[in-house]
Amino acid sequence: RGWLFWEVMACEGRSGDTKRQVILFILCFCVCQSGAETLRYSLPEEMERDSFVANIAKDLGIPLSQLAARKARVVSEGNEQLFRLNQNTGILTARESLDREEICPQSDTCTLVFKIFFENPLQLIRGEVEVRDVNDNSPVFPEKEMVLEILETASPGSRFPLESAQDKDVGINGLQNYSLQPNPHFSLAIGTAKDGVKYLELVLQSQLDREEQGELNLLLTATDGGSPPRSGTAQIRIVVVDVNDNIPVFERETYEVRLAENSPLEQLVVRVAAADPDEGSNGEVRYAFTQTPERSRQLFQLNPNTGEIRVAGKLDFEEAKSHKIVVKATDGGSLSAHCKVQVEILDVNDNAPEIALTSLTASIAEDAPPRTVVALFSVRDRDSGDNGRTECSIDGDLPFSLTPTFDNYYELRTSAALDRERTAEYNITITATDWGTKRLSSQESIFVQISDVNDNPPEFTQEVYTMSVTENNSPMLRIGSVKATDADAGKNARVNYALVRQEGKEQPEISVNTENGDVYILRPLDYEKVRAFEVTVRAADGGSPPLSAQAALRVLVRDENDNAPVLLHPAPDSSAAGELVPRWAPSGYLVAKVVAVDADAGQNAWLSYELAKATEPGLFRVGLHSGEVRTARAVTERDAARQKLIVLVRDRGQPPRSATATLAVALVDGFSEAHLRVSEEAPAAEPDDPLTLYLIASLVCVSALFLATAVAALVVKVRRARRNETETLPTFPTSATESTAGSLPRSYVYDVCFAAGTVNSEFRFLRPLFPCFPAGLPPGPGQQRSSVCSQDAATLGGEGGW
């Protein structure tokens, strides 16, 4: 057929009429060729998705490379595409699991027609897939309980019609047999009508006696022919009625009526009449439908008093060409008789399509899976042929689709996942259009509300909440709140808050209001003990099961200026510390350093030093931040030998707290010359004096005793310090490095001793050591860091009384 393409190309230079004739000829030729090939396959229903149907490439004898080259594709008849063709393998598979009862209800055979299109050249191949029935439906009775009222005078052999069961399966898998629970009074008779439909009758085998047994309960079972067979049951409750001699009698056993499909509502169809020769209530006859399909009950109404059957709904020849109605006439004594009404519908071609909503789920859960049925409706066109053929569509881009079922019925299904938080309701407009020359259409709007499910956990506004509280707070102080929102609605969005308890950890002194998330501090906090802590807050919604989320809550304790500075040197509980300053000390000479700490933090722990009181205020100055006491000018001979300094240490809290340190300073002028002269002069020989020996021996004993006492005290302190290792104590460098920024010289050494179990400390600041110069030799520049002779140091301690 490839030569056809070249024929078309050859026609490009010809006239327009000739070109159109050639194209028409090619299309007719392709259609004839496509109609000559029909592929037939079969597939059991309820197969899994993407189940194998056929190998199209193999069956058509087409190489796999031609499938993609010719853009082969498969198209199913109708709006829903049921099959998928893989161009790489040539395999035809089912898109979804096929349900024969849904696709071809009440049909012995179910054939799905599809077409395979090829391009270059154009080719159309028709295919059919027969969906074979499997036994996946059980027989179902219209009513789970059937109530029969039977006179006790009913003679054996009397028959009572029963409601038949319905089975969606067909063939051998359809309804096959009935069975009745064994009993002494009744048996079951199964008959077949002219149209092949089986009907049931309950046959009375033995006389009833109401006084002996007023009610009987029998179990009726319907069984299909599948393997394994399925069954359904219904309960028959028989009420034995007291004597009533005559039963109603209909004028005719069967009424046949012909009715136009456009008959208006309330039009009389037929009037059935039954006579009862009894008198009183036993002779009053009332009429009712029985063994009548639900659809027929919707289209026709029966007057229970007159027996008139009138049109109650819109008739449709295409939906049902006839209706079979069974009317039961019952007298006041509960005796009844039955007649059949056969209504034949006549076709009329003058109506547009009509959408009839059969069922609607007004609210659907947002977690409903795709293809969930939302509504069932039928499209009815009273016309026939092409004028009666209809198609339906949904206006707009909505997550819904239409699935044709049977008898022009459609199911409105979800086609994607729903989210109530994004869209809470949908207004779906369905348009039905016929295939007539002048296309007529109608619309139906369906309002669907999406109901909430608990699919959203609460979300905190922050992952980490940071709150602060000043120490020494009042109990039950509110410091802030945490907030979590839930996108769900109703109780699913109601959020409760709680602290997450951690195993093995002490619960902080904090509480969270379960309803509004307010955070409270239960007891006063101490910044020096707890500076910050973190807990986990859980927010849980009211769903079932509840969903929850967690957030970290970090509480920072703000410092309050509740601690005064603590002096480390000089120790506050010791007498005034003594310092030696030579008379030749220049301006800026380092005398001592006041060291203090503050247990607070931040600005409350920033310490400043100032000279509060001095014997000579202009002689000394104190570093504002370093605490170093230096000479403000050079020392003169006029300055008093003993100076007393009071240094004030103040923090920057509000209000500020302070402490004072007292320093005693001795100005020494040539304190090392006498020692040098004594050491340099040779002592004169003196005779041994016994008194001198005694004094030396006493001095040695006292020194040894003092040394032993000091060693014992040191050992006791070390042991106590080891027993109190958990005590947190400030640490200081063992020595201060040389610096021009106010630090101590290299020769000044800190000696810190801390008493166990107390925050008080003893800080000893060793005095600078000066060398002993020879008499008459002044110290050179930069030699102020020399050692001090032991005699002068002892003399200084004795003079000051410090």
C-alpha cells in the first residue's frame, strides 16, 4: 500500500479536484483494508492491573520496530481507555482490573471493542476482547426478611410467591438453585416463566394451626453454580392468620398495556380489580406491588384503594422496552391474590437527553482513594438510533471522571487524591449531548463536599521557642506561649499541649497550659544554679488516632543582681594586707592588685574598682577594670610611712552591689642598707654565751613545731578538698604574664587557698622581692623587682602590726 503515498505526491502538480479525488480514494481504501482485519481475544474478569491480553505485533506479523515507527496506538470505544499498547514489546495489556458486571451488566457476553491505529501509511485494525465471567458475586435477595401472612385454613398444596434472588454473574456462575430449611409444613417449588426467569413459590404441605403455632421462621438459601459455589440467604417469617374463607379474585390473570414513552405524569396506565365475596373488613381489598423491580416501582404508582396504576416517572424506551409488574390484592383477613401487568413502552423520537441522578454521596472523605464512586446517574434520551445516542462530559479541570456502567448509567468517580485543606467543596457540572443532526444537550450540577479526616498533624509556628525569665521570679509566672495550628477541621483541629517527659531526667519547674499553650514557671529560679534549660512540647490534635508534633522550648534565665562582689585578694575575713613600697618608687609603680569575682553574669558581673579612701588620696590610683593599685606619682620623703587604702569594688547591676578591700602600705626608705652593712662587716669574736645557745635551741623548737603544724593543716585541707570535688570554685592563673596593660609583673605570684565547703577563699599576694644592695648603692633603673631581705620583711610586719 506504500504506492498510494507516492500517488498522492504525484498529484501535487495537478488540479485541486483531482487531488481531492485521490485523497478520497486513499481513505476509502484504508477503511476497507482496516475493516478486513479483526483481532479477537478473551480475558477473565478481575485480573490484575496491566494483565497480559495479547501480543499484537506477533498476531499481526509486524516487526517491533514498525510499531514505534508507525506510531501504533490503541483506542477503546467510549470515554474510558481500558487497554494499553507497549510500542517496544507489542504487548497489549489492561489498564485496570476489569469487572464484567460493571462493564456489561445483565449480559451473557461481554465484548470490549478497541481499534489499533497505524500511520505511514494510515491503517485501522479492529479488535475485540471478550471478558469472561468469574464467580465473584453471591446471590442476593431484595429483602433479608420476607413476611407472609397465611390463613390457618389454607389447604395443603396452596402456593405463595416469594421474592427471587438476584445474581450479577451470568451463565453457570449465575443463580442456579434454591433450598429451604427442612420443616413439617412447607416445601419449595421452583418454576420457570415463559421468558426463562425462575420464580419461587412456597407450597403448603400440611395444615396449619394458629393455636398450636402462630408463627414460623424458615431459612431460604439461593446458590449459584460457580466453583466454589456462592450463596445468599433470606429469612421467611410466616404469620398464621385466623380464619378468612374467601380470597380476592382478579378479573384477569394478566393485564397487557401499551404506553408511549412520552406519557405525562399521572397518566392512567391500567386499573386492576379484584373481588372478594366476604363482608366487612375481610371483603375490603387493598392493592400493592410485589415481585416488582425497584425501577418499575419508581416509574409507576399504584393506588392501594382503587387499583389504578399511573405513570410516576419519566419513561424511556431505550432504558426499558417493557415493564413487568405483579400486583397483590389483600383483603382485611390477610388473604391475597396476584395478577401480572405487562406494560410495553412505545418509542417516540422527540426528546433531548435527560440526566437522572440515582444516588449521590453528598460528602466524601478526603482520604477516599482514586476511583471512589461519588454519584450514580443515568442519561436517558427518549429518542432512538443516533438521536438517542448520548455522550457525557465534565466541565472544567476537576479531579473527577465519568465511568459508563450499563443502560446509559454513569458513575461519577474521583480521578485523583482529594485534599479538603486545598478545596473543601466542588460544584460539578455534567453535560450530556446526543448524536442527532441538531445536537441537543442538558446539564446537571452536583455539589460534593469534602469531609475532613485527620491527615494533618499540628504544626508549631516555630521549631524552637526561646523564652526568658528573670531569676527570683514569682511562682506560676507566665513567660509566654507556644502555638500550633492544625489544617484539619472540627475536633481534628483541636490542639492540646503537653510536656514530653524524658526518662531518667528530672522534670524542670515548668508547666504548659493544655488548651492555649501558655507557659508558666512553677517556682522561683536561681540563675546561679540554672542558667538555661530545654524541654520538648508536644501538640496533639483531637483526631482518632491523634496526630502530634513536637517543638523545643528553650528557657533562658536572666540574671538579677542578687550577688555582691566577693573579694579573693585581699581576703575579706583577714586583717588588712600589708604591702612594701620603696621610697624611690616612681609614678605607675605596681603596689598590689585587688581581685574580686561576682556570681552574677553579664552586666551584673562587670566589676569596676575605685579608690574609696586613702591616707594620701593623690599618692595612689586604682585601675578601673584591672583592680591594680599603682602609685599616681613618685613617692617623696614627705609622704607618711604608713598608708591605708580602701578600695571599693562595684558591679554594674541595677541597683549596683559593692564590696570593699583594705590595703596597708608601708613606704620603706633604704630598708635593705642596714642588712647589707651588717652582712658585710666582720663580727668581732665574742666568747660563747650559754644564754645565746638557749635562745637558739628555743627558736629551733618553736620553728619545728610551727612547721609540723603547717604541714598537718595542709594535709587536712587537701583531704577535705578531695572529699568536696563537686564544689565549683573559680580558678586563676598561677602567675600573671608581663604586660603593659595593667597586669602584674612576672615576679608576682598568686597563691590561692580555698577552704572546703565554703565560697570564702584566702588569696595571698606575695610581695615583690628586692635584692639587698650594698650600702650606698642605689638601685638601677628596672631593678624594682628585686628580692626583699628577710630581716626587713620581718621588721615591716612588726612595725605595721598587720
